[in-house]
Amino acid sequence: MLAYLIRRLFAAAVMLVVIILVVFCIFFLVPKWAGVDIALNFVGKQADPAAVEGVREKLGLGDPVLVQAWEFFKGIFAGRTYAAGGDVTHCAAPCFGYSFKTEQSVWPVLTERFPVTLALALGAAVLWLIFGVAAGVLSALKRGTLWDRGAMVVALAGVSLPIYFTGLLSLAIFSYGLGWIDGEFVPLEDSFSGWIGGMILPWITLAFLYAAMYARITRATMLEILGEDYIRTARAKGLKEQVVISKHAMRSTLTPLLTMLGMDLGALMGGAILTETTFSLPGLGQKVLDAIKNHDLPFILGVVLITSLAVLIANLVVDILYAVIDPRVRLA
């Protein structure tokens, strides 16, 4: 198990370096090859030529590519100093970029908004795992029944309906219509009950989409596993059906679900843009949308980095859970 963990951690470290280099290429090399003025993108099209030239010098765009890549890489872990003549700007570690428009480092803004996105993703994940997996397992066990058909119809609706539709519909019914839920976001430090009230509809809306997908995958996987030889052997031994399902079938069913969960949670760490916009949540998704509207490239770069890191960490956790669930992974 220890050797397995060391291999996965080493692979994650290598992947981290690759991700940082790829992000550098996307935001600095590709625009340069396309003939785009990178400094103009960072400072804004309305800036005067002197300001553009100052940003170009601060970013070191005239330096060799390897020097630029090293400064970008080093800045993430050790901080970075942007200097042009007498104008010096320091970006403390971890430096995920510096917005020359708003004159602030990207990392403090990301960390301020990240807890909202994290709470949204984790709360929704708990709901979609409980209801999605339970619905999929029951549909597989009751194949062809009214429950199976009804659950799959609801799952199809969940996959098909866009979040902004289900989100606005839930607000119209439960907040504006019935008045059961306020629907307005309240910071956790101000009021726990108000925070729960502001997050419950976003959780349900986001979970409805993912629960539908997890239900369909769980049902298909469970039906396939129930036809395997080792399941028939377990039943032939006289084991109770509950033991066969919970101990033998469910462990194999969890493997593809873990893969999906790692990717979905990692991606949501970068912000559930539609959900956060629909419910006016001050998370990363809302910040990404504002950055796109304002052409604030450093914030977009920072969110891309943090999303990539979140996906990497989520997949590392999934790899470790694989070894816990399936002994064959450890032996391999």
C-alpha cells in the first residue's frame, strides 16, 4: 500500500508540473504565436501605450521563453516581483497572477470566493450520491417495474433540463411562490440557518442534474455486475440477498462512480457558473463570468490553475480510494 501511495504521489507531482507548463503555453505562448499582444490583453484595450509597455516589461515578455516559463513556475511557489523601471509590484506566494486592471493579486480573491464554491460542490455531491446511487440500485433490483421506469424518466428529465431552468423554477416555486425558503445567500459567519437557507436550493438544483447521471450509470453497472459469475456463486452459497448486494455487488459498482465523482468534484471546484449565476452566489464561477466580461485575463488564468489543481487532487484521492475498495489495485 505504501509503495502504491508513493507511486501515485510521484505521478501527481509530475502531472502538476505538466499542468503548470500547459497553462503557461495556453496563456503566453499560443497568443504570441497567433500575433496577439499579450500585454494588451493583461492591461486592457483602452490602456495607453505607456501602460501597455510597462506591463510588457513587468511580465518579462521580451525574455527568452524558458526564462518566462521559469518565472511563471517559480512565482506560483515562491511569489513574484513585477518591475518596470521604478514601478515595482510584488505578488506574494502562491502567485496565481496579478491583475493590472484592479491592481490586486489573484490568489486572495480566489481564496475569498473558493469557500462558497467548495460548499456548493460538497453539499450537492452528498445529495446526488445518496439519492442518485440509491435510485440506481433500486432500479436495477426492480428492473422493469413501475419504480424502474419512473426513476429513469425522472433521471432523463434531470439530465435533459438545463440548470438555469430548474434553478429559476425552484426559486419561482419555493422562494417567490410559497415563500418557504428565502433564497438569498447569507455568509456562514453571519448566520448558520441563513446560510443553509441560501444554499439549499442551489444544492438541490445542482444535485438533481448529477443525481440523474449517477442513477443511470449505477443502474447500468449494477445490472451488469448482477449477471457475473461471482454473484451467482455468492447466491449459491446461501448468502442473504442483502449481503450479496451490499458486500459483493456494491463494491464493484463503486469503482466507476468514484471515477465520475473525482472528475465532477474537481471540475466544480473551478465554479459552477450557471448555478452560481442563477442564485447569485459569490463563488468562483461568478468571478469567472465577471472576469470574462471585463477581459480580466489574470483572473481567468488563476481559475484555470485552481481548477486544474482541484481535478488533480480529486483524482489522487480517487486513486487512493481505489486501493481501499479494490485489493486488486494494490496488488497490481
